[in-house]
Amino acid sequence: MIHWQKSNDALGTVNRGNPCESGLCTLCESKCKGKCETWMSSMVGRKLLYPRDFGSITAGSSNTSHIGVSYNSLRINGYNYGANGLSKGLSTAEDDCIFPNVSLETEFGSKVKTKCRVPMMTGALGSTFIAAKYWESFAIGAALVGYPIVIGENVVGVDKESVINKGKISKAPELDRRIDTFLKYYDGYGAIIVQLNVEDTRNGVAEYVIGKYGDKVIIELKWGQGAKCIGGEIQVTSLEYALFLKNRGYVVDPDPTKPEVQEAFKHKTIRSFARHSRLGYTSLSSESQVHDSFMKSVAYLRKIGYNRISLKTGSYGMEALAMSIKYATEAKLDLLTIDGSGGGTGMSPWNMMESWGVPSLLLHAKAYEYAKILSKKKGVKVVDMAFAGGLAKEDQIFKALALGAPFTKLVCMGRALMIPAYLGANVQGVMDPSQKVKLNGNWDELPSNVKELGSSADEIFSGYYDVQKKVGKGEMKNIPLGAIASWTLADKLAAGLQQLLAGARKFKVTEITRGEIFSCNRETEAETKVPFITDVADDVAKNILKA
């Protein structure tokens, strides 16, 4: 088992809990007072690209990425000459070939293209209460930066205020709030995506969304996720709420309708209930049946008006992976998100998360291999893809895009893009105690590592004035600090990605290829088919010497 570093002396960061491959703690708390790399980046932004205490230190790498098989066992290739993908108006002169001139804009889609300012998107933020609590920051941050955000499964079903009668929604205030919050600041970049699972399909979510929002929304079919091999879950601590969810048609464990369970809850022997979603395709027994059912679902969504449809699949085995790529391509879907094991944002059974499914690097390497096979068929344009599963930093974004190039257009990140929302809410709750409960702030005072940066929002968040320039000084009062923190983190990730791309002599992110990465060890090479470091261009090097 690989053990990741808990602290980084060069950056001055440290994990509160045990770190995982992404650099985040395995358990990420909304009340956290720091200070992992993502948490700090949400305040100081691109400053955290560099070692601390400049002018009084020297720094050297402590990299151990040659151990094991993971995204950290890939390294990034750089070149000492050339420039590729320069935007119109730029030349190959050194004054033009600077990293701020690297374009990170990308797009995805079959017939209708969705533009993004940066090649990233959120994971599905659904019925988990933490998604609802911090939605304003998540959504406004995504809209301001210009990346897609996904409303996950069951949002309507768990909303006590929603009204559903025989699969027809007449009222869905929480879903409306989530969509409207994003659209208020949407400026043509990014997207709002609404996910469907079994219960959402029964509840008529697709019909409601298309009827109210039309083509402003992308609809997403869901096969699974990387964190668990069963449907989505939440935990509730109210017997009344558990009974409500049971009556809504959900699986609730333990069963709140049983007298003995109610008696146990009354005496606090049972203190909470788990709400589960259903598995899809349980009545089907062959690949061909799944194909027909899937294509029928897509045809129905197109019939009721959806121009943009995506698919989210989890870390199942190779058969399901091939099916997802083939079906999404055949159906001319706009995006396929492939989520490997290792990620997760919600309530997944812990040992299931630890032991089920295909780890991200292995799954993504196979996705490229299968997409390549499909692309060789005459007239086939492979579906655009997003890779997900335990990714958080700019180097991981680069590696995932390169590993799946040219099919990958985005990197999907769950927990990493949630952290700035918690941080911003905590800071804002201290600065305005009257709003603390509404904001779901957890702090009574600023921790010392925040006080070191300042005592006001514009001192703490390096992206404050960038956001103000975009929305106007008068609008800043309506922008939650969590959204400003989201902008700040995105700016750090973008700047780091621009630097890596410039070093690879790629001045558009869409120019990235598999040639920009290599494997640190032979095992990674064998699993990913990405060549070992010293084998890359070794023949060219020897020809130079022999010439």
C-alpha cells in the first residue's frame, strides 16, 4: 500500500487526517481549519505553486512517485524547443511564448458544443446535505469561473417541499434553487447538468426540467460512480424524515415502518437511518438487453426535447467500460464521465470504498485503449470524455487529459472543488455572525493560519478583486466568500496547468497528447502503455550522438 505524504515542508501545508492520492485527507471535514494544499490554495491561489519563504530558502523535490501504480507514478515530459498551438495573433517569438498565453479553453459535445474556460468540472453534488448547505458557493463559483457543475441524483426525491404525483412533478423548490443559482451568473461558459437515477426517472425529473428550463440544462443518465457499487445514500436522524423517504419509494435501512425499529429509535438504540437508491438494469440479463434499454432511454430524452445528454459510469469492470464508450458513441452523447475508484463525495460504505472497483489510473488507461479501438472504425467519432476519481491538483489534471488524449476534454473533481465552499462559509460566518447559521459556518473565530493572511475578505482571498472586476463592485455583496474561494482555487489550478503546458510547448490545452507523459516504473508502463521515462525518444537521442 502506498502511503502519501502527510505534510509538505516546501509549501508549508499539512493534512489534518490521512492523505490519499489526490493530496486531500481521506475524511474531509467542512469545519476543517486547514491546512492541506487545496485548502490553502483556496485563499492564496497561485502563490501556493511555489515553495514558501522565498529568499531565505532553497528547496528540492521529495518525490516518491516511482513507487506503485497511480497517477503519481506518471511524470510530465517537457521539451527544450518549439511551440505548438499558439492562438491567433501570437508568434513563435519568445515574447509571445509565455505561460500566461496558454489557452485553457475547451469544449465538449456532439452537435451542440458546450464551452468551458478551464478543462475541469465538478462531480455530482446530489442529495447529500453538504451539497445543499453549500450550493450557492459551489454553483456561483462554477458559473463565474466557467466550468460545468453537476446536480446529482435524488434532489427532488428527498425534498420535503417537492410535490410529486404519479411521476409528475408540480413543485421542486430545491432543484429550482440549484439550477437558478447557477444560471444567474452563467455567461456562456460551463454548464448545469442534472443527473437521473432510477428514482429520478420514476419521479419525472427529466420531464420537469425540460418543461421549465429547456436546453439550458444538460441531462445525465447515471450508471454508477467510483466510490461504491450500489446506489446513492444519505443518512437521516429523524424518524419522521425516514418515514417520508420510505413513503417516497426509497429503500430505508433499518425499515422505519417496523414497530420494533420505532421502539429502538425512541430509546436511542437506533439513532439514524440510511436511505438507499436502487440499482439499475436489474431485470436485464445480457449486454444486448442493456444496449436496447439504454438506446431507448436516450431516444425518449431526445423526443421530449433534450439536445445535450451525458452519461456517468463508475469503476465497474472492462465489459461495462466498453459498453459505456460504445453506447455513448453510438447514441451521439455529448459527454461520458468515467469515475474510477478512489474518489467520492458522499456517504459510501467505507470498506466498500476501500476495496471495490477499478482504481482510476487503470480504468482510465483502458478507457483510452477502448476509445482508440472504436475510433478506427470508419465514420465513428468517439464520445467526448471526462476522467474522474481522486484527482485534485494541476499536475493530475494534466496527466489525466494527456492519458486520455484526444478523447478527454475535462477532468471531473469532487471533493477538491467543494473545499473552497466550506472555507469561504466558515470565514464569512466569523465576519458576519448573524449569517453564520444560514451560511453553515463552523467557526467562532478565524484560525491563526487565516489571521496570518488578514482580517478582511479582500486580504484573505487573493482572487477577491478578480471576482469584483467580473461582477462589479455593487454585486460583490451577493457573492458568497465560498464562491470567491472557488475562483481563487481555480486560478491556482489554471496557472499551474498553464505552466506545465508551456513547459511541454503546448499553448492550447486541446493540443495535449500522450507524448507529454511517461511512466516512472515498468509496472505503470505495462498497465497504461505509457512508455518508461528513459525509453521515450531514446532512439532519437542515440541518432543525435551517432550523427
